[in-house]
Amino acid sequence: MIVVETANRSGAAAEADAAEELARQVLSGEGVSDGELGISFVGAEEMRALKREHLGIDEATDVLSFPLDGRDELPEGMPRALGDVVLCPEVVGDSWREPLVHGLLHLLGYDHGAEMAERERAHAAQ
């Protein structure tokens, strides 16, 4: 079972239920049936601070991913902690679906490039 915890610290309306459902669909499509995932919606200043702290770039962005276990082999009985995806509604507006898919794929170990773009197209077609 995929357990999704959502938080909205952005001060803006966020479609948390729809984001959770999309996350479940993407993870299922990638063959992930068990794990824990966090999805947070944050304001532009918090996103800027996160990007500055973790990537050394001082700007707000649409999505950041903080992977943990990904697809690593885990000891039996240990729950899979996929990690967290952080979205900024001020940057993405109503177009949050593509950045969420992008962030989820990063949690699963995909890097920018042809393979990731192919997986993004496959999920967009669903």
C-alpha cells in the first residue's frame, strides 16, 4: 500500500486529494506498490529557501524532490520511505500535474534525460 501524507503550507488553495491520486497512479505505473510518500505545497519564499539550501541556487522553482529509499533493496519488513515532493503553487499555478510527475520520477531514481522524458510522456498520456 502507498501511504501519502500531504501538507499545504503555501497559503494558496491546493488540490491535495487529486495530487495524492495522481501520485498513486504514477507510482503504480512505475511498479511501486508499497511505500510512504510526502507531498507538500509551499509558498515561494519557502521554496526559494529550500532550493538555496539544497542546490545552492537562490530562486523559487516549481518542484523539488527529496528521495530516500527509491527502489533500493530493503530488509524484509522495513517500510519503503520514498521521500518527499515539494510543489510551489505560486510557480506552478493550475499546472501542478506535470511537475508532480517529474518530482515523483526523481524519487524513483530517474535523472533528467531521454528516459525520464519518456516516462513523463507515458504518464501524461494516462
